[in-house]
Amino acid sequence: MLRAIPILISLGLALVAFAPNAGGAGVVDARPVYAGAGPDTAAVPARILEQRRAALLALMEPGIAIVRSADPRADWSHPQDARFRQNNDFYYLTGLETPGSWLVLFKRERGPDRELLYLPKRDPAEERWSGSRPGVGDETARRTGVEAVRPAAEFGSDILAPLGAPGSFSDYARLYVPLGGDPSLPRDVVDAAVAGRRSIVDLGVPLAELRVRKDSVELARLRRAVDITVEAHRAALQTVRPGVYEYELEARIEYVFRSMGAHRLGFPSIVGSGPNSVVLHYDRNRRRMEAGELVVVDVGAEYSYYTADITRTYPVSGKFTPRQRKIYELVLATQQTAIDSVRPGITLWRLSQIARSYMREHSDGLCGDLSCDRYFIHGLSHWLGMDVHDVGDYTAPLVPGMVITVEPGIYLPDEELGVRIEDDVLVTEKGHVVLSEGAPKTVAEIESLTKHDACECPAP
Ligand code: GLY
Ligand code: MN
């Protein structure tokens, strides 16, 4: 096995050498080793971070923008916070995973804008426990391109105090902070701005305008998240069969995620079989899958702060029943019709209309004279990026660099039959690229790739 790994890595391949069966209980008895994860994430280049901040400043009126980092759960009951995840906006603008920090941008009427970072003072004793962190100094300035890095302890006197004094910071009548439910919105900053008689503006709006169009670094990370998730789906296809528990499928998928270097889940994995296939966000994943059912598998690896979101629906027995196949083909053709329409200028609303009209016209009696909305009960698309339902204006026409999901579904609770098919689609100058096209989805592909030699599968 060791001999195989360097070869696979050197080829940059994401797949797959099969170890001999390890024996033991359970159905996941062949243990594939996934190579190709590569080195840890490289830093976001300072040049890219500078471009992002300059673009944000260009969208602002004169004012001060303040973005707070995330904070860890650091207390005696949580001596480690392995789930620490940086605030998306802070990471987007600084590339830093440091907690307890502030980014401050000054947009002037005229003259050069200013950028300051406030970071906690380094603590060598603490770093013996948690590892090293960027600190105040030239190295952090060089790494982020921010002109000055100051101790977080000075933030109060440098920024908060003048912000709260009506006569100070007289060039800056506006305070920009991300609003909209951001848990890291700093209350004391808002209070100071009110005391200083400044108007408060939602920084989330210009930030969303930027984040919805991915730059080259973002796209590389998103593609990696998608590639990992595609491999996980391929592994899932080989695992699904009657008698397997939903959590076994979940484990196989998440094993591939981590083995290929995913940093975390983009969202809790959804593995819903039979009656659970009609529950959109079913993520308990506790049920035993039975012959003749469908299982909806909606999963996404997160890689370097970017998440994939890919759904496939598999027949547990390896073959669709005629009824399942009919519904599946309708969802698949609806999805293809919508994907074919993805191009610059179109809106998500229009794509949804196209999908829903197609589904209704081809439903062969399922929907009757009514729309299919009573079976297709969720949106067709969402923005994809640092969040699975990423920021962005849902009324905006598509432009190159945006990434959306296209995910029609039909859910028939009375029949315990749910189908959802979801791909991740990049908008390009010429139209689109389906980033997740490597995940099998035609009936023929799925039926031929599902392994069923170990089960007595009933005839469909
Ligand atoms: N992947 C879950 C969702 O899009 O809601
Ligand atoms: Mn989705």
C-alpha cells in the first residue's frame, strides 16, 4: 500500500487503491485508501486579499468598516475547540484563522483608504497548548497585505473610543458592520457608533456582492470540495444495499471526505432512506435501508472554507422499480432542462420557472392540471461558496464566476418515495460548467455501478 501512495499522489489522482478485505463485521469490508489530498491549504495570497479589500472599499461610501473574527469556545469545559471556524467575512478579507481579532477599513472622501488589523498578543505559554498563531508584526502585515497590525488590546482606545465621541473621526459619518444575524456582530461597536451619532450600514450587502462572484482562489477551493464530494458519492454507490444502515453510508462518505483532505462537513450529511427520503433535511441517519427503497444522499465536503453540495438518489436494491424510475427520470430531465438554461443574464427565478414548467408538462398525470409544487416543495437553486446556502442577491442576473446549485426534487410521502438530484454549476462567459458532473446520475450509470453481489435483491 505504501508503495502505491506516492504514485497516486504524484499523479494527483483522487483515487483509489483497494486493500484486501479486513474481515470484521459490517458491510464496509473493503477499505479503500484515498490518496491525493496534497499539502495543507496554502495561504490566500496577499495580492488576492488586497484585491478583495480594495473591491469592498470601492463599494462603500466614506465611512469605517469593522469586521470581527469568530471567537473560540475557550473555557475549562472546552479546553480544545476543534470546531473553531473563522467568521466567513473575516476570513475572506484577511485569510487569517486567528480568533479575537478585528479588521478595520477606513474609506475616505478623498485620499488613500486605510486598513488596520488588530490581533491578540501572542502568548508563548498558550501556544505550547494550541500551536502558533500570527501575531502583531511585519510578518502578518506581509501575509495579509494590511498596512498595519496592532494589538487587539488597543482596539478600544484606537477605535471604540473615538467612534463613540461625536466630534472624533469626523470624516466618518457611517459605520459599516455585517448585520443580518451574524453572531459575531459586536454589540459594543454598534453602541459606540450610536453614541457617536453615526449611521449604521450593513456591510453584508457589499460583501455579498463580492462573495457571490468567486475569484480564482475561491474557485480552486470550491472545485476541490466538489471533487472530494464526487469521490464520496462514488464510494456511497458501492456501499448502498439492503441491510446497510444510513449511518454506515454516512460514515463511508465522511471517511472519503477526511481521507482526501476535507477540513470539515459543509453541513450535516443527509442520508434518508424509504420514509426518510421525503424529509428534506433528514440528518439523523439511523435507519436500516430495506430492499426496494430509495435513499437520498445529500452531502458536501468543506475544503478550506468552501463547501460542495451534491445530492444523488440511489435505489437500495441496485435497480429502480418502474415507478421509482419514472419519477427519477422526470426529476433528472427537469434538472437537465434547468442546467441547459444556465448562462449569464438569466435569473434564479427564471431558472426555477423553466424547471417547474418542464416538470409539470412532462409529469404524465402526476401533477394533473396543477403545478408540481406540492411535490417539489423547495427552491431549485441557491448560491454556493463559503456557506452551503451562500450569500448573494437572489434577484440578481447571473454573471460569470457565480456558483449555484440546481436541485429539483419530487417527494411523495404516501409512497415513501423521495427523489432529489443536485449538481454544482459554475456560470461562465459562454454558459456554464457542471463542476460535479463526475458523480454518476443516469439510471444506467447508477444501476451498473451499484454492487449487489452480496444481497438477494428482489426483482423490481
Ligand atoms: N444540502 C442541503 C440544502 O441545500 O439545503
Ligand atoms: Mn443544496
